[in-house]
Amino acid sequence: MPRENNFSLTIGETSIKSGATTVQTTFKCNEIGCSKKYNCYAKLKSHKVTHTNDKPFTCNVPGCNKRFKRSGELIKHQLDHLN
């Protein structure tokens, strides 16, 4: 009977296990004082804007100059103009 090659490897925040074929990567925020961790890079990227003052999404409704960190926040805000 063939022998299974099971192993477990951890490199930083990456855990790879053979046999169960599990690959789990944790993406950690590198801001000082922040201990947030995510299993998806996109979620970490979304979180990182909380550490900046950047608000690249601007409302284009005349007379409204509100700015937002996330496009979803802008869309929600623009819907308020329709009501």
C-alpha cells in the first residue's frame, strides 16, 4: 500500500497542510497598534483605508462636495439624493 506524504508547513502567516490539501493564508494589517487579520487580501485592502485620510470618491451632485473612502459609501450617499 502506498504511503501518504503528510506534512504541515507554516511560513509567517501561511499554513499549508498536505494530505488534507488545505492551504490557508492569513493577511495581517501592518499598521502599528492594529491586530486585524483577514483570510482574503481584498478584505485587508478594504480595511487599510481606515488608517488613512484619503477619500478618493467624491459626490458629483451639484452643490454636494462630500467625499468617501469607499465606492459603496458613495453609491449609498448618492441614492439619498434621489429621495
